[in-house]
Amino acid sequence: MAFDGLFTKVMVEELNEALTGGRVNKIHQPYKNETIMVIRARGKNNKLLISAHPSYARVQLTETVQDNPSEPPLFCIMMRKHLDGAILENIRQFGLDRTIVFEFKGKNEIGDISYKDLYVEIMGRHSNILLVDKEKGTIIDSIKHVPSSMNSYRTILPGAEYVEPPAQHKQNPLIADSEQVTRAVDFNAGKIAKQLVSAFEGLSPLISNEIVSHAGLANRETVPSAFLQVMAPLSKGAYSPVMIDSGDKTYFYMIDLPHIQGERTYLKTVSSLLDRYYFGKAERDRVRQQANDLERLIGNELQKNRSKIHKLERTLAEAENAGEYQRLGELLTANLYAVIKGMKEIDVINYYDENGATVTITLDPQKNPADNAQKYFSRYQKAKHAVIVVQEQIEKTKDEIRYFEALLQQLESASPRDIEEIREELAEEGYIKARHIKKKKKAAVPAIEEYVSTDGTVIHAGKNNRQNDYLTNKVARRDDIWLHTKDIPGSHVVIRSDDPSEETMLEAAMIAAYYSKAKDSSSVPVDYTKVRYVKKPSGAKPGFVIYDNQHTVYVTPDEGQVMAMKK
């Protein structure tokens, strides 16, 4: 993983510079495995994110906004009890391991000075956050409990003694010389990168592969030289945080990795790098968990309506043969004199045919001639009416398909807060039983995403139907510019200006394309018009509008540019 021991070292340096001496103002636990500590230091409030997520474990300063649960989890309560108001005296790392210790000085219930340590162990699915009484050396609480039945080496439960993770006894790569590197590698055994990871502390396969690539032809001369060259900027603190998009995968590290080809984005700090890298990734994981039932419901509704369309189209094809019933009824009426009750069929001349061919008409032997003719006219009227009904049903079903396709697109870019609004909408539309929805004390005004264009113009975007309706029908002014991807499910976007610059128009179009089903496409068509030309038809589904007087621009979504505009 990119968050290796070396990356941890850089993060600890950054956190010490920003937070040491600061006071804990607030503590939240927005998600099961993550906490946010607001620490006042250097004249500003800093949000420290600590995550023990099995896939996204990390420690960083963050600018992202998380919703907090109304009822704090027990671990959050214990953190507040022991750390609220405490001073962060130091942040240190176990060697070059991925264990970080935050050392706090505070006061206990009777006002005496007390010392608490917060251990953050970044170990993949075994990652954990532990609050420890420094004087007693015992665990006060942890975000994950691990009984002895699960781990015989160390028990992680309140009251248990804190035992450090097993030491790996590896060499420090930052102070290693050529001779040490040479001795650590068996050049006849191959897999040089893997050997380096096994021999040196803090190295991940990512940086080890960079060393081997830098060496070219790996041997006793090239590998030690490449090792020292790659480690040089890390030893000197010369960092250049970078995110590399190789197309099928995205990487991050605190120095460039030339062996990876791809588009590079350089950030000022490793925390801002992680904010950029994890933007959407960790949140998408949480959204998938929260929205799993909604995704399944919407998928089922889509499948049901697509099957319904096929059935209705077959019915329509049959109904469109209504004229055949009328023709047979008229032919039978013209030949009633030849029909005798009890006949099962009759051959008559088809005077609609230029060649005067005969046609066989099936009869009901229980009916008299006139009733047999009336039977065909009745079928004609019924089929004629069915065409109208089926066409209406097809249009209604197509609307349902468009609606659920739009909801699926909204789930792709939804935040946990957006999910609840979608859930409430589905309940109001009758797709989910309302009793499954948590009742709110007060109907909340939908939160609208806000962006600022390069020239300072405010741009708003909705991310679900409630937000789209609220933005277009309540927030936007009549002469503001409204944008939406052309014939593609997506967000409503509004430029708060009646005469935006061309640059702002293209930036707003990019936001509309980014929050659409065409997010990963190029040259996405985006329509724009004044809000006055956007109408919501009576009885239309949430989020659905019609518009005219539009123009179209073509843009290619760029996540970096969109995030840079976000306020």
C-alpha cells in the first residue's frame, strides 16, 4: 500500500508541525471506524481524521465535511471524556512502522493532571485506534475490540494492558549505506523488490519497485546505487506529494515514482494529497453499504419495467391489427345471406383485394350470422381502444425507466446525507414503506453543492431529485443559467448569473457532466438555457423537467478541476 512506513513518517512530521501544542476542541465519530478531532493550534481549527477502515486506514488533516450521528458511539463518548480540552504534546511513530502515537496532557475528573496516549495502528483490516492510560499502561477503549480468542499475542479490550504490535527487526532504509543494501539482497534469488521489502523497515512494494526500476539491470552495483538515490529526497525531507492516474489505477506517494506512467497531479501537503485521493473512494464505500437495499430495489424496478416494455410492445403490435377485425366484420356482413348458423367457417370474396382473392372467416357455430359479424366489430373496437391504452402504458413505463436510471446515477455520486433524501423520496413515491424511514423532527431544506468559477461566479448543483427540484424551482432566479446533460441522466446545475462568461459557462457545464451518467466520457453534450424556460410538468416525477430555447456545449469532465471549484 502507498501509506507505508515512510509515508507515515512524512505524515507524522506534517502533523507535528501543524498540531503540536494544540488543544482538543471537538471529537466526533461520523462512521464506525473513523473519528474526527478538531484541534485548535497555530491560531486555527484543524480537523484531524483518524481512520481504522479495513481498506482506507489513514491519519491526516482534512478539509472534507462529514455528517455526525445524533447519538455518539461509545468509543466517541470515551474519547470526549478523556481528551476533550486536552493538549496535544507530541506525535511520534514506532520506528518506521505504521503505528502513530498522539500524546495528550489533560485533567481527570477531580482536576489532577493526567496523560493519555492515542495509538493509531494502520494494518489493513487489522487497523485500530486505541485510547491508553499512559501512567497505567492499560487500554481505556478501542474502536475495535479484539479478545484473546481472536488474537493470542495481544488482547485489545478495555482494562487490558497495551501491548505493542510485534517488532519486525528490519533495517532503517534512511540511514542504510551501499554495503548494507548489498548484504540484504541475494542477487541470485531474484524478486529484488520483494527482498527489499523484507529487509528494510517502512518500505512498500510501491517504493521498492521504483528502486528496482531505477536500477535498470539489477546487480550488485546498480541496486545499491538506485536505493540510495531514491532514498535521498526522503532523508533530506524533500517531498513532492503526487497522485498518478495510470488509467486503470490511481497511485499516491510523497515523492514522484517515474516507473509509473500516467497523468500526475502534485499537491502541497500529504494531507491534501489524501483528501484528493480519497475523495469519493471511502465515501463511495460507505454509500454502497448504506444504499445496498436501495440499489437492489432500483435495479429490480428497472428490470421489471424493461420487461414490461417488451410485453407492452408485443401487445401493441397485436392491437395494431385492429383494422383486420373491422375488415372481416364488413366482409361477413356483406355475405350474411350465405351464412347458416352452425357453420364453423366461410370462404368469401375479399373485395378489398385487387385480385378478388377469397378469404376464410372463422365462425362461432353457436352464434347466428349477425352475432358472428358483431363479434368481429367488437374485437375491432376493443383492439382500437387497446392501442391508446397500451401506448399510454408504454410512455408511463418509459418514464419509470428514466426515473430509476436517474436514481442509479444519483447513487453513484451521492454522499451518505444524499442517500437519506433519496430514501425519503422513494417512500413518498410509494416504492418503500414509509415506516422504514426515520422520522425527522423538522423537514430539512435540501443541501445544495456550491462551486465558484475561475472568475468568482457562484455555481450551484443538485445531486438528487429533491435537491434538483429545490435548486431549479426555489433557489434559482428566472434569468439564471440552467444546465443539464443532453438526454443523459444527471444533475441540475445553475449559474447564479444572467450573463456568465464563456469560461464560467464551460466550467458549469463540466460540473453538470461530472455529476451525470457520462462522468467518464469525453465530449459530453450539455444543454443550457435560462431558468425561465425550464418547466416541471404537472404530475411529473421528482427531478423531471422540460425545457426549450437551449444551446449545447461539449465538455470533458475533469475531477480535479471540479473539486478545485468546490466551495
